[in-house]
Amino acid sequence: MGRGPLRIAATAVLGLSGCVALAACGDGNAVQGNREVAGGEAARGKAILTANTHGCGGCHTIPGIPNAHGTVGPPLHGMALRGYVAGRLPNDPGNLVRWISGPQEIDPRSAMPDTGITTAEAAHVAAYLYTLRDIPK
Amino acid sequence: MRTRALGAVLVKGGLVGGLAGCGGTQSALDPRGPAAATIADFSWILFAGAAVIFIGTMALAAYGVLLPDRTKGVPPIRFILWGGLVFPGVTLLVLTVATAMVGNAVDFRTHPEEPLRVTVVGNMFWWEVVYPDLPGGPLVTANELRIPVGRPVEVTVTTRDVIHSFWVPALHGKMDLIPGRMNRITLIASEPAILRGQCAEFCGEQHAWMALFVVALDPAEFDGWIARQQAVPEPPDPADEQLVRGRTAFLEAGCGTCHVIRGLAEGPYAAVGQLGPDLTHVGSRLSIGAGVLPNGVGPLAAWIAGVQDIKSGARMPSYSTLDGETLTALARYLESLK
Amino acid sequence: MTSVEEARAYEPPPPPPSPPKLASVWAQPKGWRQLTEVNNTFIGVLYVGTGLMFLVLGGILALMIRWHLAQPGGTLLTAEQYNQVFTLHGTTMMFLFAVPIMEASSVWLMPLQLGARDLPFPRVSAYGFWCYLFGGLMAYSSIFFWVAPDSGWFLYPPLSTEYSPGINNDFWLLGIGFIEISAIAQVVEVVVGIMKTRAVGMSLDRLPIYSWYVLVTALMIGFAFPPLILGDILMEIERAVDWPFFDAARGGDPILWQHLFWFFGHPEVYIIFLPAAGLVSTILPTFVQRPLVGYTWVVLAAVATGFLSFGLWVHHMFTTGLPHLSLSFFSAASMAVAIPSGIQVFCWIATIWTGRPILKVPFLYVLGFLFIFVAGGLTGVMVAAVPFDWQAHDSYFVVAHLHYVLIGGMVFPLFAALVYYLPLASGRMPNETLGRWGFWLTFIGFNVTFFPMHILGLKGMPRRVYDYPAEMGWNELNLIASLGAAMLAVGIVVFFTDLCWSWFRGPKAKRNPWNAGTLEWATALPSPDTGFRSIPEITGHYPIWDDPTLPEKIDRGRFYMPDSPHGDRETLRTGTVDARPEQILVLPKPTWLPLLAAVATTVCFGVAIFKLYWTSLAAGLVGLAFILIWMWRSEVRSPDEARDIGLGVRVPTYSVGPRSHAWWAMVLLVVMDSTAYGGLVFAYLFIWTVSESWPPAGIEATLDGGLALVTAALILASSLPAAFLGNADRHRRRHLIALLLAAMLALGIAGGWMSLALLWDSGLDPKRHAYTALVWMMVLFPLVHLGIGAVMAAFTLVKAWVDPPRYRWSHAARNTGLWWQWSVAQMLFSLAVIVFYPDLA
């Protein structure tokens, strides 16, 4: 029995089916200020974003939400760490909920529309966004 | 019907898992019309028969493996003759006849009632729905087929590009949309419901997001819907600057090259394009992008600015060059087209 | 004590060394020259190994699919990538794994089971193998650059034509098309091998059951692949030069492709299943230590499956809007095919009942096969019921069904065979513990992966979707399926670990370790390159159980051809029906030619993907040159006309006509080719029936009847000299042969020119309409055949004229005549159909 080419073939099979190790990373960043949203439940916020009723994921990439891969607006990684909302409001629960529920009132020239989301829903969404602490390197 | 009751028990008992959510059922085991119901009954009978035969055959094999001393002396040829030839032969003969009978039972072409005629045209990756012979003239809409409960609906299917397949599991089986051919399938819905259907023949990059909603309505409600859809939408209230701006933006951005909005057929930027869905009453639809997003101002804005993020390979480019105010106005204007 | 127990108790003495000449002539070359080896024991093992490599490669794609679909909104792949991955998964598993590995198994196992030293055309096997390896790697490698085919493994137009302008689908059409040709080469090898190179006394009614299955399968490949190759050619022409065979806007029909594809595609399932069933029918009796019950029933069932499988392709098209009557016919036919399957299942169960099962790993896989295959067969009957299929078609129910049938029906028997034959190939025993772990992980993992898909399908989930909404109630079942896939993958890794480890490090196997009854186990372990020391005379289906001392007698050279006194590689050709010795076949020795020809062929097809047609043509010519050298070195002239094969028998070393293996090969090729041509005629008539008028309205140009008559007359005249080639050869008049060939060539070239003039003169633009394109094809197809015939004729003319001292040219002359007459018949038929028939109709 010929061993030479068989060995070569066996090595090739092993090489081709070999696994690629993935590097994992992540570290904790300090959160500035209050991130507690009154009346907001992160789990319900996640459900609202997943159902995509208001189209959030169409414009934003939102970690943890399937099909939220939009590039129209900014990605929402690390929302808990950001300093400003919409480039003008300090990032605190009140401002974030206001912005989500009525961006046109804060900035009529913004491309982000009033989606018809209620203040209660916006609070849930904000609560979910404040669970996001990782920013991809 | 009893078999379906058993099926329902199994479904509720969790064997078959949870029911579909707010998007409308898409399950062949949750029928909402006589054809799908008959096929579901037939499926349960087939399944039960297959299970019995499977268990029987495995029991015979297991008997031979586990109790080898008991199986000696069976004349093998008789065993093969009865088990391998006569039994399957008779079973399949019965099944062939049953198949033909079920096939006829779900064929409503000879239904005494005059059907509502609808044409569904496949596109990569959305559905055009046409009601060609309504009293008030033809009606064109997209990704949504509204039908009256109880009346047969003859759906003629064809395609503008590649092969697609029309499938609303809760009403009936599939029918392919083939270039150069007109296939027909007749549906009946037995109760008011929102049903989801989906393209079933692989049609390219966004085959997964080519959904269609069937809304079965009481006949009176259906007539009302038709009347509203046939009406040309009112121009926006001049006092609502955002809506006026949205309409202007729609025309000036060139949306009318691909889309129709009835009532905007005049002028240098007429909305008479035939490449994309008719948007005359887009605000009244359940979804946008053939099921990829629910309807609403937010999703519309997202869709306009980020089609290619949401549904890469769709035939519409992302209009992220519109300024923010224009984008939001445009989304609100489209949403207002109820 | 029965003879089976006697065989178990009998321990043959260690085999005496082979005579030095026999051993040296079959010895494998060393080092890099090992690549020149054409012997089946070498090529067969590489071939099986390559098949397993593609199983792993296809499996990695499957795992990517399951990973991506584990939850809605999967992010592993983009939509575009997902479509490439699932297309290449199906393509790899069907074309690069399932069919080739079954051919590989038969190339490796068949000679041992038939008692041959090798199959009759070792260079063809080697060429076929190398083409498969290179073509497969070429097609698969497209995924590394994300340019893999992405229109599904079924490549439906117009998605695959007008709507896929990239080179992706060209990888499919050219890569796979070329592997299909290598599959056809193996058909010739295997069928002629079974017909002609059996052990003495192995009459057709004593043919090993596996060989019956392989024979049926090979003939099925021969009838099913050519129409697909034709379809590939038509599609590639449509893509490359825009002839609209499938374009509805110009009179073509996308449904035509579906017919051509599924006419192949359904038999394909049985092409994969039948050899696996043959392995089951071979392995199962060993583990119950009793002969297979109902040999004749099983053979008839296999043959019936082969026939029926060609009558049910339309059940893949139940939703295309066909008339109800044809739906009923094909539904009934699809169900009928369950009957031969039922017969086989009951023969296997009856065999289990007659014996006392030994639950070793190969038998576990056989039982696993029974479980999964019966389940898959029953869901197959369900989808044959038309109304049910309207719901199940193109849903995950079908994904579940086809994996039950194919993994259960083919992979499990294959795994059984890999473990079972490991001692024969490597001389070492598999590890029972690892084997059991591998089996249970594979078996449970398989069911956890695929059972939920039945339910998913009925709950409305279509196939081939890269994503699904989260609220459909499909999430849990998808997650379960993905977890099952991980388990299945672990099982397969454990299985391969056992296989690889045991191959090199397993305990040495004793002779006939499972106490099997079939002939292949009569060799020493591992099976030597010579095959059998002497070619035995056998008297039944289980030669070792019939005569437990048979291995010893073979070893001691008690039978035919115990040595190779002339220093040639030889095997015995026996009568097709009665298997009496008729001739010594002198086989080729190791040569670079098959490998070089395969490299040139790969370049020829590979660069065509990138539209480098001139380079492609040049590579094709180089490949042709290698093949012509190979043909020149065929038909070895032996100094003596007859040789002693032992036991007082002398047989000739050469034969021509229907007794010879060369004649059979050519007739087989012509028959297979006729199904490709039949596919073309079908295409013409099909487009005719879907057109309102014929020729279609608006096409004024017509074919000139007078010109057609002249063409037909010239072509017909050229077949006259071809008909006399055999006669001239019988009288050994080589100059007359050269003259006849020259006349044939002259008339043929004139006729060929006239046929082109006919097309030119007609003014029919092939890009304009499917009709015009098909008229061109109907002429070009026979014309290409005549062109190949012309090359053969020129080659034979030179060979006969030169009369090389070491080689003959009788087969070349006679086969050229056969091929030419077949090509002439095609051309005449084409002219009749395209020129004269429309006027009559």
C-alpha cells in the first residue's frame, strides 16, 4: 500500500478542516453619571427593538438585536458610556428618552423621524440601550 | 376533521411548538381555509399511517436482533412477499386513489360561485397584486392581498423576472410563478384573519425576505377597503408644511421614476414608474419591504435611507443623500397615504 | 457444523510469497513516480480518500449554515454569502462526495470481489480520478474568494442565466460539467469490468450482490448524466453567447431546464442510494452469518428501482402548474418506487431473522441505516402524494426528507463499509469503543438535527432562506437542529479519528476477520497489489462459506494465472454470461499520461470560467495530444497469440468485435451519448410544443431543402467506407483501412461544410429565438461528433499506415467505424427533424 501520497492527502484534509481560533476581548469602562431609567425595563426594550415596530434597527446597528445592522444613523454600541445624545444633549435618562420619543422637537433638521413611539416604550428602549457597554476596538 | 382536532391537541400540547405571533400565521398545520384544512387532515392521516408502518417495521427488525432464537423457521419468501410486496402494494394503491380524491377536493376551479380574480406578479423581491376587473376599474397594490371571506379567489400568478412561488400555507399549497406562463390557483378563506405567505422558490439574494400578507375580511369590510384603495389620496393639507415638503421631496428625488402614486401623474416629476411597488396607499399596508419591516414613519425613513442595509440586493438604492428634514418629511408623507 | 461455522474455525496458513515476477510487475512505483500508478488498489484508496475529504468540506459548509440559522438574524454570513454556502453545500455533497465516493468504492472493491487483478481500463480510472480531484478542488475553491455558485444546486434559469452575470455559476457549469464527464468514464470502466473480468465460474446468477447494484447504478449514471451534461452545455452557451434556450422572452422556456435537470436529478438519488444498498446487502449477511435471503428478489428490486427512477422526475415539479393528469401519473410512479425499496427492506429483515446478529460497529451502522432510511422512505411516500407536496415542497419538510434518505440511505452504509473494509485495505482492525461512540453520536445527532425540520417545514418555513422572522414560532426548532448538527459533527470527527488511527496503529487483523463469505475476503491482508495470487474458480454466492479452504488454495496458486511469465500486467477476461475463461487482457503499466491529460483537461475547463477561450483551446489540444499518445500505446501486440493460464487452459491474448472489452466500451459510450442527443431532440420538440406555430411567427428565414439533401447524401455516403472497416480489419489489410478512412474523412468533411453552409445560408440568427438556437444546436451537436470521429479516423489512419511494431490498431479502426456511423445517424436524424419534419407536420 502506498503511503507517500496518502500521508500527503491526510495532511491536506486535516489542514483544510482545521479550526480557526477566535480571539476574545472585552474590558470594563467606567460609566459617567446616572443610567437608571425610571419606568424602563431593559428586557421589554429589547423586545420592542427586536420586533422592530418603529424601524430602529433599520438605521442603527444595535448590539444584541438581530437584524439591527443599519448604517444610516450612528451605531449604538456602548450607549451607557457616551457623553452626548444626538451630538447636543448630555447623555442622561431624561434626555435619551426625550430624544427617542421625539427627535424632531429637539432637532427639526435631524434625519431621525418621530416614529410614533410612546414615552413609556422609549423608556424601555433607553433602559436596554444603557445595558450596552462594549465598544468594538 | 377529527384528525385535525388531534393535530390541534398536539399543537397545543407543545409537540409542535408555539403558534405564530402577530405577523400572521404561516403554518400549514393551522389552516384558515377549506383547502389547507383538507390538506392538513390528509397530512395527519399520512403522518399517522407512516408512524404505524415505521414502528411496525422497526419492531420486526428489533425482534430479529434482540430475540434471534424466536425468529427461526419463518419462511422468508412468504415474509418478503407479504411484507415487501403485497402490503406496500395495497397501501400505495389506496393512497394513490386518496391522493387523487384530495387533489380534486382542494381544486376550486369548478366552484359554483363566481370567483374574485386577482393577478399576483413576482418581482425580485416583492409581490405586485392586481385586482383587474373590479367595478370601479383595476386596482394595483403590493405585498398584500386582501380577500373577502368565503368567496373563491382565483389568483393568476406570473413573474417579471425569475421564478418565484406563491405560498400561503394557511390557505393552500404552492403555485410557481414562471416567466412566460400564467398559472392559476383558487383560494378560499373561511374566517377573517391575517395570514402570512412567503416566496417558496429560491429567487436570489433576498429570497428570505419576500413575504406577502393575506388579509381575509368580511365581505362588507372588503368592499369598504376596495373603495378606499380605489380613491385617489387627498393632497396634503397646505398648513402641514412637513407633509407638503414630503410630497415635493418624493417627486423631486425622482421616486416617481420607479413608483406610482395615483394623483401625481402630471408634471415634470410624475409618479408613474413601473419598476417598484405602487405607493398610492402605502401607509395603509401592514409591512414595508415585503415583510422585512412593519409599517410606520420610523421604518419608512429607515427603508428610504438604508434599503441596502435592511435588504441588500433589493432593486432600490439607499437614499442616504437626502438631508435630515427631507427624509423625515418624506417618511411622514408616505405614512400619511392611508 | 454448517459451512459458515467451518469457515469461522478455519485458519489458513500464512500465504507463501508471490512468485517474484508476478510481484514485481504489479509492484507500485516508489517516490513521486507513485503518481503514475494506475492500479485500482492505489487509485481506489486515493479516490475514496478524496471523496471523504469532500464530505468534510461539504460538512463544514453545513455547519456554517446551521450556525447561521441557529437564531433569527444570524450574523455569521451575509445573504449573498449564505446563498453561496448552501449552493456549494448541495453541489459538493451531491457531485463531489456522494456520486464519486460510490464510484470510488466500486473501483476499489469491485476487482477483489469479482476476482480480477484490475478492471479492464486502469488508465481511464486514473484519468477519471485525477479529473475529479482537480475539478472538485477548482469548483470548491470558489468559496474562498466568495465567488461560488449562488443560484442553488439546481441552477434554475433565468435566475442562473440572465440574473447571474458573475462567474459564480460558471464554476458550477464548467467545474461540475467536467466531473460529470469523469463519472461517465467510470461507468464504462465498471460496466465493462462486471461484464468481462469476473472470476471463472462467476456466471451472472452468481454475481456478488454488490456488483448487481453497481451495474444497475452505472447504467443509470449512463442514462441520467448525459441529458444533464447537455443541459449544462445549453446553459453555458446561453450564458456565454446568449442563445436563448431558456429565455421566455425569446421563445425559450425555463421549464425545459427543469425537465433536463430532474431527468437527471431524480435518478441521482437512486444512483447514490443503490450502491449503498449494495453495501448493506453485502455487509449485513456477514454480521448475521447467514446468506442474504432473496438474492433474486433483491436483484429484481434493484433493477426495478433503476427503471422506475426514470419515470418520476416530475415529482420535483408538482407546483409548476402542470395538468392534473400528469400529476396523478407521476404521483403514482413516485409511490410505486417504494415497492422495490420495501422488498429490499424486508429481504434485509428476513436475513436478520435467519441468523444471530453480531452487534459490531459496521452492523450498528447497518441498523442505523434501516432506521433512518425507512423513516425517510415513508416521508418520501408522503411527498409523493401531490396535495401534501403542494404544502411540503420547497419547505424544510423536504430538507428533512432528503437528508433522511441521503444520509440514512447512503452515509450510514458508507460508514459501515469504511469500518468493515478497513482490515482489507490496511490490514488493521478498527477500534470498537471509538466506533461505538462515533456511531451513537452520529445517529442521535443526525436525528436531533433533521427530525425537527419536518415540523419546521409544515409550520411554513421555506428552504434556502438566510434569515427568518423571530415571531414565526421557528426559533426553538432551529436552535435544536443546530445543536444536533454540532453533535453530528462531533460524531463524525470521532468516526474519522477511529478510521485514521486504526489505519496506521490498529491491531493487526487476522485473515477474514469478520468471517465473511464473499470473495474479496479470500485475499491476504492488506489486499496485495497483485490482487489474488491465482484467479479462483467459484461455485456460489459465498465462495468462502462454500469452501473454507479457498483462501489457502488461492494463495498456493492452485487456480488460474498463478504467475506472470511474460512480465505483463494481466487479468482474465471471461464470458459475459457463463464466465468461462476467454482471453488474457494485457493491462497497461504505470504511466504519467492519465495525470498529465487530467491536468490539461482541468486547465482547459478552468480557464474557460474566466473566458480565456484561446488558452482553454490550447490546453484542450495538449490534453488531446496526451490522450492520443495513450491511445497509440494501447492494444499491446503480444509475441504469442495464446497463453497458458494454468489448469491446462490456453486462451488468446487478443480479441475483436463483440467479444472484446473495447467493443463493449464503445457501444456503451454510444448508448450513453444517445441519451444526451435524445435530450437535445427532446428540447427541440419541447420548445415546439410550447410554441404557437412552428417555425415560430416572425421568423422568415428557412432552411434550404435542396442543400439539406446534398448534406444528407454526403454524410450518408461517408458512412459506407466506415461500414467496411471491420471487414478490412478482419483481412488484415491495413492499406485498405487507411484508404477507407481517407474516403470517409473526405466525404465527412465535405458533408460537414455543407451542413454549416446550410445554417449560414438559412440566415437564422441563433440569438434571436430558442427555435433558431436549437436548429443550430441540432446541427452542431452531430457536427462535433463527426469532428471527434475525424480525429479518431486521422489517428487510426496514421497508426494503420505506420503499423507500429509493438501495438495494433484493430480496436481503433473498428471503434472509429462505430462512432462514425452513430454520428452520421445523428446528423441525418437532425436534418430530418429540423428541415423536413416541420413541413410534413
